[in-house]
Amino acid sequence: MYQYDQYDQAIVDARVEEFRDQVKRRLAGEITEDQFKPLRLMNGLYLQLHAYMLRVAIPYGTLSGKQMRMLGHIARKYDRDYGHFTTRQNLQYNWIKLEDTPDILADLASVEMHAIQTSGNCIRNISSDQYAGAAADEVADPRPWAELLRQWSTFHPEFSYLPRKFKIAVIASEEDRAAMRLHDIGIELVRRDGVLGARVFVGGGMGRTPMIAPEIAEFVKADDLLSYVEACLRVYNRYGRRDNAYKARIKILIHELGADEYRRQVADEFAHVKTLGIDPPLAELERITAYFAPPAYEQGISDDIDRSDPDFALWLDQNVKAHKQPGYAIVNISLKPIGGIPGDATSDQIDLMAELAEKYGFDELRVTHAQNIVLPHVAKRDLYAIWQALDAAGLANANLDLVSDIIACPGLDYCSLANARSIPVAQKIAERFADLDRQRDIGELKLKISGCINACGHHHAGHIGILGVDKKGIENYQLTLGGSGAEDTSIGKIIGPGFDEDGIVDAVERAIEKYREVRTPGERFLDTYRRVGADVFKGAIYG
Amino acid sequence: MKIVTGNDLKTGDVIWWTGKGWSRHYGEAVDVVDAADTVIASESAAQRVNAAYAVDAEASPNGPLPLHIKDRVRAAGPTVRADLGINPAVPIVKG
């Protein structure tokens, strides 16, 4: 894992003291809320429905046991004993007091964490593949590149006041586990003739105008990647609209310019940027990359696993994925208990996951955009002990990628932007499909719920998506089908009129039962939908 | 009926204007009739409340109850964590 050097630590420490002074002045009435608001947002502090909310950055979703423990400590000491893992691989605290915030940021800084780039019109926390460094299919570890982009983007003077927020994802596998093409910039590391480079996709996003990023560069040499990304940002910063927040994202610019013209302008700008020498020297790249060296795997350990405990075997089949290193596996910890709140974990659960990472997982954890946690490097011989510990803590939910593994934004239960509640709908759907045999029969099904058009719950990318809207003061839920955030990225289509809270649960069940009726062997819900089309499902849902 | 709500500057707690100060209990809110702008201006200037605004409300056995679902959720606390709200008995859906 990356470790701060003196510059990183000095920057973060200075930021804490700067914010401490700003909070002091705000509480003393020396600055108004209008003056203070942009300052607190630059430190991840929002004002939500019930209280201040602090969003903590977890760069590319990677953290150590010590960092995870600190998240648990803060939840216990300053919040209400839990935290919420988000679709941006971050963590949010929902009950923060303004007067405590400087101390919380100081605690975070003590373990090389912060809340910078979690708000505002800047380059946000970089996201990545939660299996980075462990997946057999990656061409390189994407994290050194994500870290390079993090260092480049933090407090970048040119890109701190962009027309709108800007999200970047970096992956290195053909299998996309990070919804890469639904980012403002999606980077897929690839190798051509042995040379490392990247496909660069620009102009994707969800929100009120969902778009899949077109490919702007089919191959940018790794040595040029930072310059190319800077060129992409510069063209956006120059021409992105600042007069209308709804048209200010880069996806709108590219849609209006056309991908070809945007590509041409980026090429011109890239030629200029290359003369500035911003790409890091090889030694710096090697310094960063060294932090992401593979852990000290034991060689020659067994791949055998005792599957005699049937509950363990179910979890093994559903939540444990292949690792590139013989004898090791990737463990997914689902934060989606039936009837629970997607992405929430108590302080004790957070501590336990930290402990398991330290004891069994080379001290490393990942947060996924699906609001789950990953232990990326676990010896197979330790899987049963891990499962037992998780099971005792209510964390052994064997439902990864099944219908109850639902992404849901905080919705109207917490969020001041929301129009409808998301969590109760997720809970009811999970309860409807609580039977694990039924879930496993249905198979992979990505169900995603947003409480407003901003789409933090990624409903556009759900095989089944649900969007909560306000219909004359009453919560109403639109159903979309056919979305995907994977390598076969697609935007779901609204299937018909909306439903009330109970009606949407019934509608989801009717859609799933239709799938079971018409699927062919091996077909996922999404495959069947794409094969038979919307009308078949529409007929089943609306009768 | 109009009542005024906002968030406490220091703690972020949802608070309601009582005519003399602020309360965490929506039922202690008073009808400000047409004085909402005055209350919001003076209280915001006093740096006690953040993001104050006026909401429509109706009489209820527990005092004035906001009409809109968003404000009822603010009054109640998260509907999915009744243990965290201070007024969890608020009916979220009007009627």
C-alpha cells in the first residue's frame, strides 16, 4: 500500500490546522455560512437532513487495518457507532458535530487519511478495481496509476474549480468491476506489443443525463498518460459550461462537440502539454509502484478447502473469488444482510474486518463501489476461520451479486437532495427474496436504487434499476431494466409508469419471475432481457 | 400554518423555532404566520442556525406537524433507524 512521504503528511496536517481555524472562526461568528460553506465542503463536510455528514476519502478504495480501525474509532467516538460505505468507495458519517470535525480530521491524518476531494467541483477521489493486485486477468496493477493521478490532482490549482465535479476510474482488466465507462474519465490499462498503455474513455456518467463514455484514445502510452489526462481536463475546463449546472459535466460538452472534435482538441492540447514535462520521471513511478508490490505470499500452499460445513460452502461459492496466486483467494464481505441497510457497518464490525485483514490478509482491505468490503489476499487454508468470525458478527451474507446484494443510496432517510427513500425499498426487496436458494436460482442480478435523479445509487447501471421520485409529495418509484456497469456497459430503460413503495417490490418480483420463465440455460437476467426485449417484461409487470 | 426549521450550527441537529428559541422537538414549533422571513434573517444573523427555512405544517396532537415528507423525515429521524430519531413516532406519510 502507498505510504505518505513527508510532503503528503505535511499537506494533510496543514489542511487540518487550516480547517480547525476556519471552524473556530465560524463558531465565533467571524465568518458567515455563505463564506464557510465552500470551505467545509472542500473538507468533505456536508449539511444533510439530520446533521452534518462527513465523507472520508478512501483513495481507490484501498485501506489498511490501521486505517479501517480508525474509521471504527471515529464512528464510535464521534458518530453513532456506525459508518456508511458509499458507491464512490468512500465512507460517510451521518451524525457529525461541526465542533468535532477538526479533531476527526486530525485523527484521520494520523493514519494518512483525509476528506479532501470528496466534494466540490474538483477531481474527486479516484476509484478503481477492488480486485487490483489480486485479479488474474489484469495487465498491470492499476493502483500505482490511480495513486499517481491522486497526487497529481490533489489541490491541482488549475482543476480545483472545474465547471462541475469530475470522477476518474482506473482499471486494468477486460472485466470491468468499477463501472469505468460511467465516469468522466475511464482509464483501462492495456498492453500492446508488450508496451503498457491505456484506452481512455471520456464523457461518461450517470445523473440526470446518463451517458456511456466514448473511447477518445485507443492507446496512450503509459509514459504519456498523465499528460493526456491533463489535456482532457484542460479542454473541458476551457469549454465546459459554467452557466448551467445541469449541463456542466464533461459528458454534455462531448455530446455537444462530438467525440471526434473533442478528440481532435485533446490531441492538440496534448501536443502542447507534452512540452511542459509533467509526466513523472521513471524513478518517481518506480517509487510509487514499489508500494504496491505483491505481498509476501507463501509458496506451495494448498488449494484444498474443506467444504463439509454447508453454510460455509455456500459462502465460498458465492463470495470467494479466484486469486492469481495459487493457494490464495479473494474474500468479499457483503454488507447486505437481509433487511439491513446497504453499506452500513457498525464500529465493532469495522474493527472485526480490520482485525481479519491484519491477521489473515496482509493488512489490506478494499471498499467496492457496490458497498461491500474485500480482503484481497487470503490464504485458502484461512477461509473457514474468516467465515466463522464473519458469521459471528453478522457479516457472512452469502449473497454477492445476487438480488439482495443491492446498491442503495442513503435516499430521503438521510440525504437533503433525495426525493424518495431508497433504503426501505432495498430492505423490502431483500426480504421478499430472502430465501438463498431462490436467490441462487435467479443468479447474478445487479439491483440498484437511487432516491433522486442524481443517481448515487447507480440505478441507470442496474440490471434492475429503481429511481425514487416525488410525485405531488408522495414517493413514487420508476423501474428501469437492462442497465450494466460492467464491460458490457448499458443504460437501463424506464419500463413504464411508476409504483408506490409496495408496488415496486411486486413489480421487481414479476420481472424476475418472467425472467425465470423465459430464460435459457446459463442466461443471466440481463442476458435474457437483452435477448427477449423490454415488451416481454413490460407485459409481465403491468399485465 | 408555517413553522421554521433549520440545523443547529454547532451540532447540526434539526431544530424548530419556538418563538423564543430553538427546540429539537417539532411539536414545540410555533406558527410564524407571515413572519418567517424576519425570523430566518435575525436567527441566521445570530449564527445559531444553519440553512433555516419555513415549511407548511398542520396541527396534530403533538403540535405542528410538517406537511411534506422530507420535513417529516427531518422531524422523525431516519425511518430505517428508529433508535436514532428523537421523534420516531412522526407519521411519515400524510393521511
